[in-house]
Amino acid sequence: MYDFEYYNPVRVVFGKNSIAQLARLVDPGKRIMLLYGGGSIKQNGVYEQVKHALQGRDIHEFGGIEPNPQYQTCLRAVEAIRSSGCDFLLAVGGGSVIDATKFIAAAACFGGDEPWDLVTYRAQPAAAVPFGCVLTLPATGSEMNAGAVISRAEIGRKLPFSNELVFPKFAVMDPCTTFSLPRRQILNGIVDSFVHVCEQYLTYPVNAPLQNRQAEAVLRTLIDEAPAILSEPPAYEARANFMWCATHALNGIVSCGVPQDWSTHMIGHELTALFGLDHAQTLAIVLPAVLKHQKARKEAKLNHYAETVWGLVARNPSDLAEMAILKTEDFFAELGMPTSLKQAGIKLADCEPAIIALEKATLGEHHDIGGAAVREILELAEVG
């Protein structure tokens, strides 16, 4: 196991009726900017619960944050915050709303000319507006980490952004808020959470048995609970387990002291920026291809994953690794996800801008996956 530093200041309030706890979580003297997405919170009762919990407070609103939050939308939110004098932000929604709020919180305090510099790391934030969140869609784990992903349509990029200043102050998590979600969003959340763990687990051994078991517990729970998570009418216990899995998949616990990959996510971000695919759909397409491309280097962990997560047995280690990749691909397919570019209606030739964008990248746990390797991975992903 490697040396590591772990820091996570997020206060989690979990369970039924937890939105009512906003009354004690938000300082009564704060001027609040409520940020949300397309308006579904006004249809499913979440907005009403938030407003009731904060009745009598000075609340301003900014809606319309996209599923892949756009830079220009975030800048409009920054303007709204500055003009209203809000000094506390409340993100109500899924990972996209929370991601956007993280960037907005930092950009609102940024004194430079180009806030995009925060995303490209040409500049570092010196401060951020404090914020909390009410999670309505389990998937990204953004409610309990300091990371975000921001898109900029005019240049066709979707890039990660992270800074310790943008940890949420609290995360309110009521599994009941997932009951009105479309099946597609639940499926996306399962796959996103699953791949988050794989990116931190399927690398190479570093004698970290506890982290292995923590990762395997999340993966196994998602596999076992998937039918109940997708059941109709929704089952509270399954949705609660799902929500907690999604949070633990990316709150920094399973990554402590172990190498991480993230090549699947970086390639997937480029595909989303190019073709508008759901983030989780790109992950389901790219992860099996990455595992195939890197099979020899990941063989030890793939074998362990095959045995402990899927219960597979084989005499030949290479066969076991291949079987594990196929089981992963089958799991995604059974959920109704595309597992190839062809299934998503994408031609390999049209992926050239993604390859060019990652030409000088140093992806993967060995930091050596660049443009040539990305091309080979997408070739493997073409037909699955």
C-alpha cells in the first residue's frame, strides 16, 4: 500500500425526510442561491420540501443547469450570485448540478479574466462560496468529494476540475428522491458508480487488501441489488443501498493508498463532448475496451476481480482475465447499455477529434496511454 493523505469534511445527513434538516444545516443569516437543473425538482416535490425547510430565508434561484454542465451557463450563475450578493449556495439535483455548483462557487470568487483557467489548472482558486447539496440522483459521488466535470461546447471539451476549497459543507441524501427518476437515469447511475470503482481497483496489486475488499463490496452490492434497484414500484431499501454505494464509489475511501486509472473516464468525456452520449453510456463502451487493451498489465487484478466479484474459476490466468472482462461487458449489456461504438451509432472515423484531443495525454495507472493507445482502445470498442 502507498502512503496517502485523506481529507473529507462533508457532513452527510442520510435517510427519509432528511431534507427537513436543511433548517439546521444552513445558517439563518445566509443569503442563499438555490441552483438546480431542468425543473424536475418542482415536479417531484423536492423543491417544495426545500422551500418549506428554509421558509423565511432570503432565497434566490438559478435553474437550467444542463446534464453535462456548460461553462457559459455556470458563468451566468456567477453573475446572478454576484448581483444578488448571495453568500451561500445550495445545489439541489444530481451530480451535474453539484459539479456545476463547485465550479460556480470557485468562479464567483475568482479575480482573473478567464475562469476557464480554473478548469485547465492555469490558475488555482483562492476562495470559494460555501455550499451544501441535496442529492436527487445517485451516480457521480459529487456530493462527497471535491471533483467536478465542466463542458465547454464552443471548443468541444469536457474537463475535470478539483480543489479542496469546493468540498460541500453538507450532503442531504434522501433515497425517496430517486423514486420519480426515469429508468434511464437509474441505469446510468448504476454504471457510473460501478466504473468509478473499477477505475480505482482494476490496476495492479500494491498489497492493499482492505481497499480491495472495500471496492469489491461496492461492486458486489451494485450487481446483487441491481434488480431491486430497478424494481417498480421503487423499493426504499434498495434505493438507499444504491445511493450509499454511489457515494462510497467516489468519496476517496477506496482510492486511499492505491494506484488509479481514469483513462476510461477521460476517453468517455471526449465521446460525450463529441456525440452527446450519456456519460455512463460512454463508460460502458470504453471500459471493456480499456480492459482488453491493458489486459496483460492488469491481469493480476483482473484475476482477483474475476474470483472475488464474479466467482469465476479457470486454470489459465489469461482465460480468467478474459472471462472477467466478458462478465463486465455482459453486466452492462443486461442493463441495456451499449457496449460498442456501433451499438451507439458512432463510426470510428468520427472519433478522430477525441483521439487528437488526447494525443499528448498520459492516461492510466502507468501514465502512458496517449493518442496512439486511445486509437487502439477505440478500435477495440468499435464493435465490442
